[in-house]
Amino acid sequence: MRILFRLHGQVECGPLLAGPDGQYSDAYRAAIVTDRRGRYRLTTSVPPPYARRPPHIHILVDMRGYAGLITQHYPRAGQSRATFDLTMETE
């Protein structure tokens, strides 16, 4: 799965996925720093469903002067790409 994100300003963003066994581990965690235009790309496998939940990717965004953002992305069955903007609120 390829996901394109666009954020305003340089930020650190951390996706977290479950592995093929449905368990979370640091092996499926990443810290990503955006480019000067606030963009980054994540290429990963689609996580498996677990505990009656559909496949999903947790996203944590931390940006100086803004409230932290924690959200999830739920790819549709067969989806191989996603593009979306994340909007940050000032503190």
C-alpha cells in the first residue's frame, strides 16, 4: 500500500501497524520527517484485521505549536493507494 500525506510545515509523524500476525511491535513503527513542503510517502504492506477490527494504520502527528493529532486510516479492500491531507489545530 502506498500512502501520500501532506502536512503544513516540517513535522514528525509516526505510523504504527500490526504485523502479519496481528500483533503490534516496534518492527512496524516508524518516525518520518516531512520535506519542506510538508509531504511524505509511506510504502507498506496492508495490515491484517484483528480482534474484529478491519485493517487499519494508526497515525500520530507531533508539530511544535500545534495540538497533537492521533488518527487512523482504514484502507478499503483491494485499495493500494491513498492520498489525504491532515489538518492541525494550534494549541
